[in-house]
Amino acid sequence: MENFFTRYTDSSAVFPSFPIVQHNCLGSWDVFLSLFHSFTMLPHPPLLVAIQDPPSRRSLLPTFPGFLSFAPPPPGRPRVAIYVSRTLNQHLSCSTVFYGSSDMLSVDVFSPEGLFGSPYRSLRVTSVYLLRTNSPPYRSILPERFFSFLPYPHLVLGDFNLHHPLADPCRSLSEREFTISTRYFDAAFEVPYHLLNTPLRLYSIPI
């Protein structure tokens, strides 16, 4: 874990909302720039942006004004990244959490006064990119690695490369797709995490 800034303030006063964006950039600089330029037109730009398959050059991420960028360290090309708004970084303590792989990264946000009017002083946001593999569980990360119990809220955002009726009820699934995805859904619900949107992209422990 690496703490990259520490300063405390009343988060509910400074941040009446906490917009977060998740997106797969497909390794494309054009997709990345289009996404971040779109933020400049929003009345409330995101405070955290979880990216899967970010573009990179020599393992370095692209930069964008108003954001700090974080990715798993080399070796290898980063498969995930989290961009933290400089506004958020100026007011709250933020720490990166690495897992020894290129496809998973977390940022912990902390305030001793509690976050956003809640009794919780910490929030973890995790960016995950599950790659297909040829051996069980047929994805690059076991579900227990990111669907684990924490004593504070945890958002898991990512491209899971999974399909399940609970997330996409109109999709026709093969038996193999259902079997693979069920292991991840079961692991999430046992903690419990809750599906917040569809298709399968984001989970949260309730506040």
C-alpha cells in the first residue's frame, strides 16, 4: 500500500456527490482521450475513474489535466488503472493498494471525520479486468481475491468478461457461460456484495 497524499476535510461539505466512472478503453488512446474530454463538459466531473485495458507506452499511462493516474507497477503492461481527481486528492487521504498482478488495483479513500455523512471513514474502489484463461476458473483472477469482506464500503468496478441472467436477463447463455459466471456471482453474494448496475460491471458492500 502506498499513501500518495494526506489531507483531511469534511467530505460531505466539499463533495455533495461522489461521481465515479468505469470504462474499458480497449488499449486505445482515442477512446481514452474521448472519454476524458467528455468529462470537461460535465457540471460535476468524476472524482475517480476506473479504467480497464488502458493505453500505455513503455508501461506509462497517458496523463490528463486535473487527474493523477495510478496503475500496477511493471513488469508487464498495466491492464487496469485508476485516475484520481486532484480535487479529491487535495481534500482527503488516498492510498493505492497493489496485488502483485497487472489486472487488479485499488484506491482507498480515508477521512477521520467519516466519508460523505456516513460513519465510515474508509472507502475502497477496485478496478479489475478479468482475462480469459484455459484453466479453471477460466478467468485471470479468482473471485475471492476481490469479493472479500472489508469492514467498510468497497466498490468493485471492472470488465469481468462474464455473462449471467441476473446482470443480463435478456441474453441467451450457454451452459459454460452460466457455470463460469455463477462462481463469481455466488462469491459476491456470500460476502455479501450487491449488484448495482447491469450488465455486470459494479458491486458494492452497502453503506
